[in-house]
Amino acid sequence: MTTARATVLLGVNIDHAATLRQARYRETPHTHGGFVEPDPVFVALLAEQAGADSITAHLREDRRHMRDDDLRRLRESIQTRLNLEMACHDAIARFALALRPDSVCLVPENRSEVTTEGGLDVVADFDRVSDIVARMSAAGIATSLFIDPNPEQVAAAAAARAQLVELHTGAFANAFYDNLRREAELLRLRRAAEQAANLDLAVNAGHGINYVNIRDVLTIPHLNELNIGHAILSRALLNGIGEAVSAMKARLRGE
Ligand code: PXP
């Protein structure tokens, strides 16, 4: 008898909706209620209607895409969970404590990158990371650490008392069309997921996951939730956000 695996949850990262808005409105002070498009909060609400299990937004130090007010409006309006991506900076940590998202995901932040690139170095940044985890835990906010799938980082995430890890699937996604490298990256992800689960960390994954490579991603054990942005927002340009989210949910159900 085979046991059915629990359906993996879908977190939709809506940062690129704000990237598109800022491409036009960055230099123009704007108010919500005026004609400013696209509104990332509206995108989040449509994603939820189509089955998203949570919404992720990254408040960057330079406010390149999401702005403080977007996060506040998300917190007030979405019905699912709000996951705030953030760097280990004190000012953003204070913002998070006031906002009260359901979870935060700590990521490295580099001003020149287009999107988050490598994973967080929890080993090198252990004290800063542990401090933020402790402050979030005291406020009832779960902390996820976005890490590369390597054993030292997983062990450090558990030692820092994080509740979740988000395994960085970027190297796997980049290697997808090279059979040997793809299998090697998948093996790293599977081993990191086993190790994390053994250490009582919930296992999320994200970065570079799309409608094609998701089948392989789903072979990683213990997955709780996948956080996906670019592929869903790109498909939404052609098909609408509702179809893009429902199609990804169908992939998660193995359809
Ligand atoms: N998870 C994290 C921590 C991210 O920073 C991002 C965006 O860079 C994603 C997931 C989503 O990645 P993508 O847009 O490639 O789906």
C-alpha cells in the first residue's frame, strides 16, 4: 500500500508586481486610491482567490519594489498567511515586529542584485541571525532561513532555533537542462531536506521554480511549502494571475 503524500503548499511571491509598478512610478510620489498600477495588494488578493496558501513580499532596505505601505495594506487585507522576506537589519526587524507577519524569511541582501542570489550565511552571521530569531519568536512570529542546501547551513539554522528553512533551489534551476548537474543539485536538496526534518525544521523551498522544473522539485522529501514568484507573475501577464496560480496548484497536486 502506498501512502499519499500531503499536498505541498504554495506561497506566491508578489514582489515583481511592485517591480513593474516602480518601473513607472519610482520617481513619482503616489498615493493608493489614485490610478497607480499594478497594485501588488490586488494581485495578492487574486492569488489567494485562486488558491495561494500564503503571500510573500520582500521589503528591501532600498525599497526598490515593495514599500512599507504595501506591507501594511497586505497585512490588513489578505486572508492567508503573510511571509515577510527581509535582511538581518535592525530597522527592518523593528518594522517586522510592528507589522506582525505570520512569518519572516531572512535572506541576504545586496543592493546590486536584481533578485535574491545566494543563500544566507547562517554560520558566518550566527549571532545576528539568532538574535532576530529570538526577537521574532518572542513576538509569536516564525522565522525561516533562506539557505543553500549544505549541511553546515542546515545545522546552523537549527542551532539558531529557527522554525523553518527555505532551501535555495536556484542552483538546481540553473542546472536543470544539464542532466548530471541537475541530479547532483537534487541530491544536495534531498539530503538537506532530510537533515532539516531530522532537526525538527519545517522545510520550504524556493527560487527559480517554474511550471516545468517543479516536477523534480516535488521529489525533495518533507516539503511543506514552495515560494514561487517569477514564473507565476510571468504567466500571469499572458493568462491572468488566477489561471497562473491555479495551474501551479495543479502541478503541486501532481496533475
Ligand atoms: N524565495 C526567496 C527567499 C526569494 O528571495 C525569492 C525571490 O528572489 C523567491 C523565493 C522566489 O523566487 P522566484 O521569483 O525565482 O520564483
